[in-house]
Amino acid sequence: MRRMYHQNTLYRMVYASRRTDPAGPDGFAGAAKLHNEAADITAALLFTDESYAQVLEGTRDAVERAFERIARDPRHDDVTVASFVPTERRRFADQALLLLPAEPDAYRFLFAGLRADPALDRPRLTTGSDILHVVEQLALPMAGAPM
């Protein structure tokens, strides 16, 4: 099947997952950063005691391969893609993997609203844009400049 996108088109994926590894991202950050650098992916990872939310940016194929690796990783559970869209620019252009620790209670709303609840007729409340906005706000002090 022929792909209907230009091979070099830039994409942004935002996903969230439940964290299963008590060690957190320190245990895999080095390897993830090397994978991202090799694949020309930029990323920012928000994490709490219970959850991860990440923004991945790169070509569609590179982002899909990175996500497939993440989805198989036992340190992630209930992996949910909040958005996967073409974009004109990278938001984290100089970061192979920016780590953003967050207070769990302050960002619980992001993760609580990711799942639709058909039994309660409740749609997904959190969007990829919501997560991107929070990640950008947390990254501002680390970047030293507006995004």
C-alpha cells in the first residue's frame, strides 16, 4: 500500500500512559535519548508518580517506530494516543528528550480525562492540545525562552 504523506513531513504525537516502573524515567532516559537522536526525534516527557505524558516530534515513520517501542515497553501500561498530527515546526527543537517531573496532584486532571467512559456517556476530556500546552508551560523555565 502506498503511503499518502510526504516522507519528510514533520509529525507530532502526544500520548499518555500509566507508569508501571517505580524507578521512573531515570532508568530508560539515556537509551531513549540515544534512540531519539539517531532517529532525529525531539521529545518532552512529563511524568508523575503514576503517569507519563510525552510529546514526540519527527517524521511520521520515526515517530511511529518510537511509539511502537514505547507501547511494547513494560514500564508503560494503558498507553493512549491523544493526538498524532502533521505540524509545521518542532516545539522542542533542541531536545532529544526533555524530562519534566511534575507534582502528581497538580496534573491528575490531565490523566483522569484521557479515557472516554461509555458507561457514563462521558467523552474523553483531555486532548493532545491540553497535554501539549501543559508540557510547554513546564518546559518554559528550562528552555529560557518562549516556545
